[in-house]
Amino acid sequence: MRRLLFAANWKMHLGPDEARVYLKTFRARYNRRDDREVWFFPPGVSVEAAAQAARDRNDLVVGVQDVYWEPKGAFTGVISAPLAAQAGARAALVGHSERRHIFGETDDDTRRKVSAALHATLVPVLCVGETLAERDAGHTLAVVMRQLSAALGSLDGPAMSRVVVAYEPVWAIGTGRNATPQDASAVHREIRAWLTGRGADAPRVLYGGSVNVKNAAALLAERELDGVLVGGASLDPEGWAQLVQTGAA
Ligand code: PGA
């Protein structure tokens, strides 16, 4: 059975109290369905509150938006994968375009972060995607493949099978523009082929970038999409509960 994954990236929104209220409202509006799971990526300070609020629902997973690759030590201001796991995280975003473009994260950083997440038994959700200039120059696939091989190229099959990839064209994030379902699907097919060619068993590839309750169904009608990673449209628990019930599995 196709099992859709709906991932909410709250970015720098929703503190611990707000996260608790959010999860309460969300849970009242969304009952577990076997054909989908819902993941939440709150800011680091809210991971524990969100994980507590979701703890008796194993279809709801809480993750962290970023990890540093060292497990512990004198690294002021960052969170390691084992510390995030202690707070209740089960997944970690890696290489989100805001990390790459605002904070200067490199392909090599993403490799170390994927590896750190896997060591701490967090599911890495590796974000890849091209800028508008790269797309206009016809470099979409070259960029995506470079990001995949830099971050994941050294993993063996079992490790590769644990990774989720989110294709998020940078020009579609927070802009209200998104790729057509067919364009997204074509990139997803290449990503899946790359992953399965390196031993991944049934890899999951999400789409992200201005996904909302209006366009989600058309995107998810593409069988290449295993789910969506959503920023802005995930911040309201009622709207998000509606969005996660779109799309046929
Ligand atoms: P958006 O963000 O849905 O607000 O475009 C998606 C993301 O950055 O993961």
C-alpha cells in the first residue's frame, strides 16, 4: 500500500506552549489513518513539547530542523543528533535550502549531518533542489544529483534505505510558485532511480515548495510523490489537518 508522508516544517515559529496547543488542536481534527503518517519539525526548543504531545500516536513523528555533526562538546549554539533524540526527535532535516543559502551550509556539511543523524538513529530527511538560475540554465538534474551524491554517496544500501529525500526547488519555497506536478514527478523519478541504484529499498521522495491545501491533491496524484514537506501551510493546525487528509494513497 502507498503510505503518504506529510511533513510540517515550522521553521522559526511556535514555541513550546504554542506547540502543545497546536498538537492538541491538530489531534482533535485528525484521526490516525493507516495510509499516511504526519511528521513535525518544530524549532529545537519545542521538540520535546511536541514529542510529548504526540507520544501515544506512533503515526505522528517529531523531528529536528537541523543537527550539528559532532555528538557533544564545546560547540555553542547548536544541537547534536543524540541530544535531539533525547528530546524525542526521531528524524532530522538536513540541508534545507535556508540552511544552505542563509547559513552557508555546504554539500560536505550535509554529508556529515546525514551520517550523524543515522548514528543517532534519526531518519535524515535530506533536502535538495535547484535555484531559479540553475533551473533556467538547464542544470536542475545536475544540481540535484550533485547534492545527492555529496550527502549520500558513501552510504551502503541499508543506510540508504533509511534516508528520506525532499525535492524542494529553491524558487518554489515560500514564493507561492511551485513546480507543475509533472515537472516534480520527472525529478522525483531521477532521484528514486539514483537511490535504488545504490541499494535503497523503497526510498521515499517528498516534494516541497509552496504546497498548500489547494495544490496538494494534484501533486499527490503523481505516483512518484511519496508525500510533501510543507512550511507556511503547516503553521495553522486546522489547515494542516485538512491538508494531511488530501490525496489518495
Ligand atoms: P513553504 O516551505 O511550504 O513555505 O514553501 C517549504 C519548506 O521550506 O520546507
